[in-house]
Amino acid sequence: MAQKNAVKTVEKVLALQKYTKTDIPKLRYAMLHTLFGYADGVSIVMKQIEGVLINQLNVPASNIFYLVGKSKARSPRVTQRKILLHRHPANRIMLRHFSDGYGGWYNEAIEKAINEAEKEIEEFITTRKIDVIIAHNSSHPENFISSVALSRFYRHYEQQGKKTPKYMLWWHDSHLERPRFEKPAKDVWRYLLEGVPGVYVEYILFINSMQFNQAHKYFLELDKHRGGYLEAMHANHDVIYNTTDTFIETYDDLITEKVDERLAQFLHDFKVLDKLTEKGQTLDDVLFCLQHTRIVGRKRIDFALRYCFELFKKVRRRKKFKSLYFFISGHSAENGVAKRQLKRLYKKLCKEYDTDDVILAFVEDNNQSRIKFEEFPRIFAKLGGFSTYFSEIEGFGNNLLEVMASGLIPVLYTYPVFEKDIAKYKFKAICLSKFEIDEESLRKTADIVCNRRKRKIWVNRNLEILRKKFSHRIIARKLQRGIIRRRMHV
């Protein structure tokens, strides 16, 4: 009898080592992150993954769950726990003292928070009987508490010989890619090794081709704690670029499709026509520019604003436009510091260029508007506008793809990942290799906003590239491969 039980135990363990393609629709999935349902790139990807699981891998929506710090989306499948939020006080302590360490009271507060988070994670996993976890950015200190807590859950279950869900990581960003995380204190480094993301990750999906090499030294350190981990990660990772739907079929859809009610809603919600009436102008007099990102320093919206003032000077000489409307569709981060700096810069530039015909507007000017973040690019494309995207660093460029998929031509800075992974596709865009406003780029931008025929050619070319190279089908194929790859622990 004992021998039979032993055989059954071995068979059970072996069965847990690998899922098959036929298992995929039957499994129960959980996505973990600090936020869900917002305008950030991670939230966008989470929704894309859910769509792929349902529409292409035949997973019922009832088998997909979320455990997050805060969610804008309301659903019985979404569990919110404040302890997992990146703005939780303990998480802020860990970020604030990243380089000088966590002594005394700080360490007590941190450990208490990690223990609380671990209990929430355990309860969520056990009550919902999760088979596969797709954790987003457990490689990034912005998720310090939740990432370490998730790793401890695995450690404690492994010590007890209990079954765990497969741990997959969607690696958007990490402490290895941001200059502000270059010098962790010794005790901070121990936390990073323990669980940001730590040794229990079984499969990693990077969003660009540079990230594995950036993570190599970190994996070497983990290999000292769990022999063979580096070799395993070589086999158990893939790269999935950000992908997008195309929101129009061709440029002509911007003229013929019936989405005018959203355009009218935008003009009403943000009092655009009122502002123009005060100036004695109409919509035809205005050049519209969309900055389709959150307001954070690294997005370099300050440069975009300078660029637009200079561009307006150029197009006004052509007697084509009488105003430029610069709209930021994402909300403030960093406690609103970047937004306050932008407002000060805007006042300075109005004086410097002796004009009040450049209008700066924020989505936050009307928090009651029902227009969704993802709708703004198509609205601005219908207005004949363009987009700025001068980020100095990005994991990939989700918002960049969104504006092109909606029919906008971007003016952008060629940040490192763009150069490595995106430039080869030959998108039609105005590209700057330095944060310098040069005459050539201004001329190209003026040409594209003033010439509808040229804009049509560029938009249609971008749509074609997106459909061929950035389809969600890519997510389905690679996600399936990750799910069925043999597990590294049980």
C-alpha cells in the first residue's frame, strides 16, 4: 500500500510539471499588478492578454481573475487590496530609501506589509484555485511589497511541499533599466534578490529584445542561490513586443466613419469651441496636437511643448493655422510635479514667443468627461492633427503604437528601444535623434500637417505595418508556448 501511495505521489508531481495545449482553456488564470483599468501601458497589455486568452485561446472569461492594488474596472473577477498598491506607505518607504537602506522602524513596517500582502495573495490563489499567475512588473521596485510577498508565498509553499500556480512574469520594466535604481543599499539588494522578481519565476515574457541582456547579471546572482537558474531562463523566456488593434482600416475611415459624436463630445467637454470663439477662430484655423501619455518627467512633454511653439511659428508663416491646441490625454503622476513644471514652462513660452494662440489643455481639466483614454487618438486624427512622443526611455512604446493605429502621425525621439526594435519596421514618422529642435524636422512636420494627401499615404502605410507585424496573434502564440513549457518547480 505504501509503495502504491508513493507511486501515486510521484505521478502527481510529474503531472504538475507540464500543461498541454488542451489544458489551456480549462486552466484558471490570475493577473497581478498595482493598477488595472487605467491609461498606463501595463493596464493596456493586461486587457490585451485577457482578449487573447478569450478570443484566441478559448479561455472562458470566468476563468480569468485580477489581483491588484486599485482598479478602475469594476468586476467580480477583480480583487482590490490596498496593500498591493504602489502608493502604499510601506512601498513608498522602500522606494524612498532605496539607496540608503531600511534600518529600525522602517524594516518593521516593511516586513509587516510584506506579511500582510503574502496573506492576501495566498487567500486569493487558494479561493480562486489559480493554475497560472501572470504577474506584471514584479521585476520593478514600484511593486516592491507585492513582488517580495509573491516570492515568499512560493518559498513557503515549496518548503511545505504544496502545489503552486505556474509563475509567469510579464517584464515591462525593471530596476535594471532605470538609472534611479542603480545603487541599492545592501539590505535593499537582498530584497531585490529575494523577490524582485526572485528565483520562483518560471517563464518571462520581455517586451523588448534588450531586456534579457540587461537582466543577465541579475540572473547570475540568482544562479548562486538556485543552481541552474540562469540556464533555465535562457530556455524559459521570450520577447513579445507591445501589440495593437488597428482602430481604422484606412485613412478614409477618418472622413467617412460615424464617430462624430465622440468628436462633438470632446469639443463640448473641453470647451474647445468656446476658446476659439473668444479668439474669433473656427476649427479649420487650429492645428491639433495630442500628447498621448501620462504626465511624467521621462516622457519629455516639456520638449514636446517647446517643439509645438516652434512649429506653430512655422505654420503660422504659411498662413495655414491661427492656433495650436496641445492636449495631454494622460493623468498626472509623480505627485503632479511634472504638471506644475509644464504649466510654468507654458507661461514662459507664451511670453518668449509673444503669443497666446498656443493652447495647453489637460484631460484632467474635465474629470467628468466620459471619453476614454484610447478614444483620443482617433478624435485627434479626425481633426487632422498629429502626435508628439518624445520619451527619453520606454520599455517599448504602447502609446506610440496606439496613435499610429488610430491614424495619427507621430513626431518622436528615437529612444534606445525604438532604435533597436521598432525602427527596422520603417514606420512613417518624423524622428529626432537628439533633443534639439531642427529646421528639417519642423519642415517635415509642417508638410505632413498641411498636406492631407501625404498624410493619407503615411497613415495607410503605418496601418499596414501594424496589421502585419504587431497583431495580437503574436501574443497568443507566444503566451501559449510559455504556459505549456515544463515547470521549474511545483
